[in-house]
Amino acid sequence: NFIADTVASGSKVLFVGTKKQAQEVIADEVDRANQLYITQRWLGGTLTNFVTIRKRLRYLADLEVQRARGDFHRLTKAEALKREEEIGKLNRVFGGLKTMDRLPGAIFIVDPHEEEIAVQEAIKINIPIVAMVDTNCNPDLIDYIIPCNDDAIRSIRLITSKMADAALEGSTRRETAQVDDAGYSPGEER
């Protein structure tokens, strides 16, 4: 319910899972739910130094626009290759955050023991944490605890899909509320 309420209020949920078992599952489920994710290394300051992260996201978007326009053809082969490599690197690190224009309303973490920096940053700026907590984790730091095995790929898939379903439910509720409030759907002209 908390995830659905967060998304219904207009915020996004950041899904974090850098362990190998979680990477593919998170990327698939989050794409389905149109939320944010980090599956590679957590960069310190992703939440607490968001101004800098937003600059890097804008830079990535600018590079991709330049590539789409064909601006790379005017560069030398070496410069074009360097920019392509930079786009690849930035996409690996920030690919799941491309649509992040403001801080998330909540953060879902697959293994808070593994993602200690993410937990500390979320606590520091008061972002609620939903996490899969195994016996090796301290549950005191987590706002919404899901006690389960955070190493088994089946449990990761099950819980992550339920979180994505809740996010989808929240976005459906938000769209329905917008239609009810305005009397027309968001894509429809008045």
C-alpha cells in the first residue's frame, strides 16, 4: 500500500539492487512499472548530492540528442568513439535514473546490508525505505521491512514484481484521479 500511495501522490520509487541475482529482475520489473532503478554500483551522493547527479543526467541526455541528430558524424573517428564510450559508461551508471528529475518519494532496496550507503543517504534526507531484510541486516534502519531471503533469485523476483505491481496500481490511481479532478483524461484536449 505504501508504494502505491507514494506513486499515486506523484512521486517515483527508486529500486536498488546491485547484487548479481537482483540486477536483471529489477531492470525488467522497473521498466514495466516505469520507475527508477540502480543495478550497478551505488554512487555516493546519488541522493544527498542530487544537484551534481542531475547535471550528469542532463549531460547524458545532451550526448544522446547529439548522437540522434547525427552530430557525431562531424567529429573525428576518435572523438566520436570517445563520446560513444562515454554514453555507454553513463548509461551503465545512470541508465535507470534517466527520468529522475527530482528526488524519489521512496526507495526499495533488495539487500540493505549490501547497500549501506544507499540506506544512509535515504535516512539523511528522510526518504522512506522499503527493504527485503534477511537475518544479516539491521532492521532498525528500515521504515518498511519485508522479512525474507534477499539472496534467492525467486524471492527477489517475487517481492520486486509485487513492488512493481504496487507502483503500477499507484500510477493507475493517479491517472484516474487526474481524470476525475479535471473531467478529462491527461492526453485528451479540453
